Amino acid sequence: KKDTPKPKPETPQKAQAELPSVVIQKITARNHESYMQLHGRTEADREVSVKAETAGLVVKTPVPEGKFVKRDTLLCAQDIDARQAMVDQAKATLRSRELEYSAAQTLVKKGYRSSTQAAAALAALDGAKAQVKQAEIELKNVNMRAPFGGIFEKQLAEIGDYLSPGQPCGLLVDLDPIVIVGQVTETQLSVLSTGQTANIKLKTGENVTGKIRFIESRANPATRTFRIEVAVPNKDSALKAGVTASMKLSAGQTPAHFIPASILTLDDTGNIGVRYLDSNKKVRFSQVTTIDETSEGIWVTGLAKSTNLIV
């Protein structure tokens, strides 16, 4: 039986020829504006439940829900009842006290009364003035007016309802500016400041720009995050409260590489990154973090300053 000849070992040149080839691009880091993405929601600048200051039946609700109202617009009115009569009675008492005080002054000058009696008449006059003021305020309190301009969001009292002091007539909201609220971590806090510009994308499709107007000074004990507020002009009240929002804020300059988004890949553990050639022309994987995106590509961090990127 003839021996089967053993195959000849491959030469190093042949093995080298069978290695796969790749296309590389040498990229160098450049300073680029870094951004942070935050998620939040829109809120009204102000909202208040307009409440009754006196007791009485509601007799008028002139403003429909959803209408924009100016400051001091009548929202609800209660029955005047006997309040006007109390004002008239207080004014009549005031006129009587004025005459009594005038007569007391004349008698004091003629020596028929003491200055103490004139002082008592003056005190009675002052008390009558206070009663008139109190009665007028009570009469005025039957009208519940808007404390600021805004949208009459919800009517909470109907004609015929009896309201006691403190019970609500309706809900008034001010949507100019609309406020986008988010939470930042302790590390993100250091690169933010009031007045800083933020680009916001709303779930309803609008893209708007605003400025940070408030950064919380004390962290939430449960989450260790800080509340921030971004104010966006909203003159026509087109932007609504309670909408999910995504905020893009500048985090300063940082060295980064500009690469095609199509070359991003995953390693065996699911980390996102790119492949490159090291100095020995061996393929390596590096995890990267995206800090900005454009239509032409993405800016990433995590690579060496100069890298032979496999494209």
C-alpha cells in the first residue's frame, strides 16, 4: 500500500496573501461642541385656582372654557344679596358721624365741650369710615376676577352653585412663556448656567429654542438630581402644557472624531463602537460615545487622538 503524500506547508507569502484587506481612513481628533440630551415636559408658567372670598350663590359665569382673558376679567360673580344695603347703611352712618364731629369741634371752640369729647367724636368718625371700607370690600368680593392674563382652562362652578370662602370658581393658566422642566445630574450641573440657550424638540413635532431661567440649588434627596427650567416664548399660546420634550444643551468643547454613522458596530457584549487597525495592523474594537449628529455623520469620543479607522 502506497503512502499518501503529505501536503506541503504554506509559505508565509501565501498565508499573507490570503489575509483579508480593509479600507482605512486616518482620522484626527478635533475640538467640537459637546451636547447633553435631557428629557422633560412642558409646564405652564403660572396656574391658579381662582377662589371665592365671600359666601354666596353664583349668578354669572361669563367666560367660556379655553378662552384667553386679560387681567381683571370677570370670571364668576356671586349674588350681591344685602351687601349693597350694608354699604348704603355704612355711608349713612358715616355722614352722621361727620356732622357729629363737626358740631363737637364748634362746641369745643365756644367752650361748651371738652377736647376729650371732640376726640371721641373723631374716633367714632374714623370707625364709620372703616365700616364703609369694609362694606365696599365685601361688595367687591362677589366678583372673582383674573389675577393675571391667561387661559381660562376649566370652569369649576356653575350658576346656582353656593360657594363658601376658599371654594374655586375656575382654573386660570398662563402659557407665556411655556416652561420646559427637566432633571440634571451632579456631573451635568457644572456645565450649565442661567441664560444658556437650549434647543427643544416637542413630542407634538415643534422645534423651539429657549433659555435656562432656573437651576435648582438643592438636589432631590431621592434621585440626587437638580430641576432646571427653560423658558420658551409662547405669545399665541400655541405650545401646550404637559407635552413630552427633549432638550439639547451645550456641554462645552471636547476633542472628538467625525465618522460615518454607517460604520458603527457591536462587540460580543453589545457595546456600540468602531473597528480600527493598531500599529501592528491588527483589527481592534473601541467603544465610542456619540456627542453630536449631522446628516453627513456623527461626532464621537473614545478613540485615540489619531486613529486608522476601518471604513
